[in-house]
Amino acid sequence: MAEIEQEEKHPPLLEKRPSAEKQTAGRETAPSGPGLDPPEEGPRTPSQGEERSDTNLLDDRAQIQERIAQLEKTIEEKEKIEQDYVNHLQRLSAEFENYKRRSARESAYAVDKGKELMILE
């Protein structure tokens, strides 16, 4: 039971990252050592894959912003509906209170009239 409670308090950690050996597997590395210089890299230009990645990110961002706008509109509509229900319930409550007062008044009037008629008889 205590183990279950601990698991609820502390969610399992994300998967562990693969070790460095697995990450470098399949990659070719340039020989290094004395007298061997790494290949010089000039100014880096984005590759075609990176450009696609950037456009995908921009598309994703646009889709997210569009979705946020839709959700905000939906929230506004729901809040308006909620306010309409609140107003309707307030009117019903006021009508019921008025009905109770009117009924009590009419009932008291009927009792008074009944007493008056009995006295006159």
C-alpha cells in the first residue's frame, strides 16, 4: 500500500537517455591525434531538412495559435451561456419569492375574512 502511495506522489521518471556508446554508434568520427586537424567548417548554412523543420515549426505554431483562438472563442460562448443561465435562475428565484409572499398574503386575507364572517354570523 505504501508503495502505491509513493508511486502516486512521485511519477516514474522519463526513460533514461541512451548511453554515449549507443548515441555514437553508426557515426563516423574523424581521426584525431597529434598532427591531425579536424576538418575546418565554414559558415554553416541550414540544410534542406533543417529548413523544412523550421517551416514545420512555423506551421505548427500557426496551428497552435489558431487552436488557441478557437478555444478562446468557445470559452467566451460558454461564459455567455453560463451568464444567461445565472440570469434566468435569478429571475426564477425572484418570481418564486414573490409567489410565496403573495400566497402568504392571500392566505392571511382569507383567514381574516373567514374570522370576520364567523363574527358576523
